[in-house]
Amino acid sequence: MSSYYKLDAGQPPGRAELAGVLLHGRDRTAEEMLDIASRIDLTPWRWVAPAADVGSWYPHRFMDPVSVNEIALETALTRCGLAIDDASESGRLGPERLAVIGFSQGACVACEFVLRNPRRCRALIMFTGSIIGTDALPWRAVRPRLDGLRVLITGSDIDEWVAQERVRDSAEVLRDCGADVRLRIYPGRPHIVSPPEIEEARGLLQDMRFALPTESPEPLL
């Protein structure tokens, strides 16, 4: 496996029942994403938090044409794929036991990864994020099948980075692709991950676990 900087938390490899990849926002850190994981507070999980080399996954705005961010975005998506492979422990944990979670720019990368790589995970949590690009028209045309994917996408009516209209439009596209989407817009909420969002995320991930077969994956001794 190619090397990349990441942090781990939660259950050690070989012991987790489920695993999540955590993608930080622009000029944020992997450490902050592990703090979000600790706030979600789910014992059976292992968390893998990769870091962007320069603090941001791509240089320009998410609503700019994809072409201006494409080179950096490809690196970000590769990094996310490596983290998914890491979280899966070489297939010990199947896609039905994996989640991708991002905040802000990380949420945009998480969404792009899932749209380009259907069936790599069972849950997508976008804390204040959107589909990348000037609009969602390309994905409305391609419409990858996301049946079985559980999605939580959040936003705010005053967020200065991601307009609620883009959040709502992204939720609609994901729903049209077959995902089970929970959309939450919080009035007056600044650009943070608020306690109600943590509760929503915990509930979605618990529902994901309860839907699994009763048999847990064999631990690696």
C-alpha cells in the first residue's frame, strides 16, 4: 500500500466491527476529525483520518469548474481510496461496514469519491458539503447507482462557505441516484459541526450497524 499521512483512533486493526474514513476541511487537520469521531462516540468503530499534504484537498472553490481543481482533486480521491483500503483491512471489513465522513471541503471530497466509486461504502456523512463543480448537471446525467447508501448531509441558512441551495441540490441528486438521504438545514448555525449534527450522525451510523448480519467479522489475532 502506498504511504500517506494519517491518524487512527478507536478500535485497533483486527478488532473493529466497522470503520470510517474522516476527511478534514480546508486548512483544518486530521486531529480535528478524530475529535469529531470521539464526539460521535461509537465503541465498535475504527477511524482512519488522512491528511492533505498542504492542509487543503484542492486549491480553488468547490463551486468552480472541476477542471481548475482536477489535478489536486485526483490526488485527494486517491488518498481517500487508500484510506478506505486501510479501513477495510484488506477486505476483512466489507463495504457494508464502511463509512466516509467529511467536513466542509472534506465533505465535498467525500461526496465526489462516493459518486465516482459507488459501492465502496455503506454510509456517507457530509457535514456542510456539496457536489463539486459549477452545478450538479453532470451527475444528473450520469446518475450512478447508490442504492443502499445511507447519507446524512447538513448545512446552514447562513453558512458563508457552502450555500444551503447547494446542499439541498446535492441531497436531491444523491436521492435521485438511489441513496437514502437525510437532509438537515440548521437555522443560524455557524460553520461548525454542531451537537445536533453529531447526534444525527450517531443515529445514522447506529442504524447502519443494526442493519448488518448478526455475525461480526472474525478478529485478527
